[in-house]
Amino acid sequence: MNATSHESSAAPPAEHPSLKSIFRLQWEPAQNAHVLLYPEGMVKLNQSAAEILKRCDGTRDLQALVAELERAFETTGIEAEVRAFLAEARTRGWIA
């Protein structure tokens, strides 16, 4: 049991990322951008951050998330950037 719980806590930030329930991702016409809403405020997101967070629903692992983004935007080689963003989003408490 200890090994399993240790593995969970030591897992990379992007195992199966999901937006924490306190946050809501939505398009905000007044901001002309996607925003992350929470009880104390709002975070305006750039397009890349929004596209990544849209896919953070707990059903995709990092590889699936990256593959979907690469297909959607006809690009390759973005895993490091996606991983870095997810690590930052986890640090900020946006994703679990």
C-alpha cells in the first residue's frame, strides 16, 4: 500500500489531469478569451492554455492529450511545452 500511495504522490503532473471542481473554464465574450473562473476571481487564459485546459477532464493521459493537440493544430513536438504548462497549472492549483 505504501508503494502505491508513494507512486501516486510522485506521479508526473500530467498523469490524467483534471480541472479542480472549484474552477470553471468558459469563453468570456467581454474578455474575448477563455477564462478560468473561481469564487475569488478569474484568470484570463491565452489560446494555448485554454486548449490544454479544455482537454483536462481526467480521461486523457499526457500522451493522449499531446496527440490530440498535435492533431488539432497540425503540429508536432509540443510535449515538453504541454508538460511544463501542466506542471505550472498544478502548482497554481488549477488541476489535480
